[in-house]
Amino acid sequence: MRVQKLTYVEPTVVAKMRSIINCQKPEVIQSHFGIGLNTWVKLREGKAIRHSVAVRLLQRLQRDEVI
């Protein structure tokens, strides 16, 4: 069994993400950030997420000029 590598996302990045959405419905989170609600909850709580998801998320945020 392969162990998943986990990564923390900077709290300032999460704060910027939170500031650009008007609600926290799953479809809003998915359309803005490309992540599921469970991942969003982990980010809000300061928990680590899968490394591959974090990389994809940060690339998307850079592309969309959020960070």
C-alpha cells in the first residue's frame, strides 16, 4: 500500500480563497477551486491535504491570479 504524501496550504492562501467566494456550497467550491467540500473543510481547519491536490490547487490559483 502506498502512503499518501500530505501538504499544508498557507493560511494566507486559504484566507484569499475564502474572500473570493460568496458561499461555501459544494458546487461553488468545485467551480472556483476544483476541489471537493471535504478538501475545503480540511483547508479551512488548517489540516494537510493530498500533495497532488495541493499542487493542482495552487497551479489553478496562480493561473486565475488569486495568489
